[in-house]
Amino acid sequence: MPKDRRSFFERLTGSLPAVGRDDDEKELDIRREEDERKSSLPQANDEGQLLIDVHQTPDEIIIQSVVAGVRPDDLDVAITQDMVTIRGRREKSKEVLKDDYFYQELYWGSFSRSILLPQEIDVESSEATLKNGLLAVSLPKIDKTRVQKLKIRQE
């Protein structure tokens, strides 16, 4: 059985070895791919976008997001009748040099997310809780079918 002469990376990704190319060209391609991957990561002055789940019950709309590593004091939830904006900041506990990373996928720094709501909610009765790194925002729905009668005063 002939030995597989592809590099580890080529075997891992299923790519074929480049025919007729010298090692310098291959190295240049690998560096170009790494540069493209690094440039697609958020930069220090960029703001990350928070990942969320939004679902409803008969009485409320629920927004959930994992904000592990963020203190409650570093979170801000702003609510209007038709939109919720969640802002925060995740701080690194210590600095690590870029050359010392094998993988760098976590987002550190400021993040935010604005969510347009599918219906109006009661801002005054809304609540946000943070438990085990999961932020849950409960937004009671406004019942538009409810009719409230006004008492008429005679002057």
C-alpha cells in the first residue's frame, strides 16, 4: 500500500497537493489563508453582535442570550414598546500575546444587539434576569383585544 504523501493539513481538509509548485508558494498560500481568517475576526474597536433566541408564550415574549463572563453591572437592557437593545462588555482577565494562541474564537470587548419585537409589549412590567451566564428578558405582551371602559365625569 503506497504511503499518503499529502501533508497533515491536506489530509485533514481533503485538499490535494499542489502539483508543480514549490514550498515557498505553498507557504505563501497558507499565510494568505491565515491573514484572511484573522481579518474576518472582529477588531479591537469593532462591536460584536450578541447571539440570541427569541420565543413567545401566550402572555409574553422571551429573549435569551448567553453572556458568560459578563458582570450584571456591565450589561444594559433598553426597552421600548417595539424594540429591545442589549449592550455589554466582556473583559479578558489577562492579556495573551497573539503568537501564543492556538485558537482564538471567543469575542472580547463591547457587544450589542437590537431586536425588533413582533408586537407591542408592556415596558413597565418587563424583567431581566441573569443566571449561570444566561440572560433572560421577559416582556409581557400588550393585549390589544382588551377593551377598557372609561368612566365619564360630568362637569
